[in-house]
Amino acid sequence: MPRSALRHRPLGSDVDQQGMAGITPIAQRASRLRSPETEEDEEATPGAPSSGPRPKTPRLKRRGVRQRGILRMHPLLYLGFGMIIMLVLWTLLTLAVTWWDMTWDDIHYGRPRTFQTNAVVGHNDSPSNPSHFIALNLNGRIEVIEFPGGDASKARIYIGPQLYGNGDELIPVTLSFVDVNGNHHPDMILHFHYKGWLGFSDSEQQLVYINDQGTFRPARPDELPAVQHYLQQHG
């Protein structure tokens, strides 16, 4: 056979060269190394496109971590709050008791403070027709008006002491009639009721007028021992 009819048989080197030249080898992509954060994101959202590694949020340990917003106050602070509350309550109690005492006196004695009573003192009177007495605290001035036997045309006015203290114009004044010096004639005693703080310590002052010759007069110095002795025994 002529040599031209023989098929050319490429050599191994030619095949390799043609294969290398005509066929572009496909290189396998190397798998990228994924960080643990990316793996956690892919596990959390499977199938979602990854936008890159996310910064990992540091986890706080439960132990030894103090939560914000919890204030630890000193025990003395609680003590201070308690004292303030007690002071406020005491002030409110003081105002309430003072208001009640004032309202009680307004109901019973009015303004100006007025007290009225009847008594048989031997001034043209009798048990069926006693004398009428009115005790007034008029702007701090004590006055007693007597109607002998209930007769207003024979009225007598006895001027008592002047009170100068703050709020003394609201002090009630009452009257009582007893025989102080033992002459068998009822004498007139004026009672001043001073109310202490919160009404817990009431004090009372007494002023004696002697029943003499159809009228009342202040006690003389020689009569004061008998008057004081009676007041100490009977209060």
C-alpha cells in the first residue's frame, strides 16, 4: 500500500498535546473555608443567601454579672425614709387634733367664747327664779354679766383679767359657784381652760370672786389663804 493511504497514527505526545490544546480543562473550585460564625448563620437560616460572616456577639456569663437597673440602697436610707414618713404622719395628727379641739369649742362655746349658767347666790333670787350668768372671752378680755333673779334691768358686769397670749381670745371660760371662805354664800369661780399640745396636757387656772353684800368682788389678801386652801383640796 502506498504510504499515503496509511492513516496517520498520532503519537501519545501528540494526543496529549492536542488534548491539552483543544480541550480546556475544568478546574475544580476549592471549597472555601467557612468560619464558625458563618456556619452558625447558615444553620439558623438554612437556604438563605449568605452575606458574609457576621460579627459574633459576646455572650455574658450569668454568674458574676450584675444586672442593670437594680439599685442596692444603704440600710440608713430606709431609716431616713421611715423617719420622714413618721414626721409627716405626726404633723398630720397634730393638725387633725388641733382642728378637732377648735371645732369642739366652736360648737360648745361659739365665737366669741360664751358660757351661760343659772345659780342661786342670794341676789334677790330663789330656786324658782335663779340668777343668770354669762361669761365672755371678748378678744381676750374676760367679762361676766349677772342678771340678779333673772332681771335684766338690774344687770351687773364684772370685768376680769386681760389675756395676752397668742390664741387666748379662743380660750373658753366657765363659771362655778361654791362657798370658798365658809360664810354660807356661794362665791364665783372663773375657770380658764388652757389646752396643751395635742390636747394631752390640759391646764386650768382659777380666779375667785367673793360674794359680799349682794355683789361679787376679788378676794382680799387676808382671804387668799382660805381661798388657796379650798382650791388645793377641791381642785
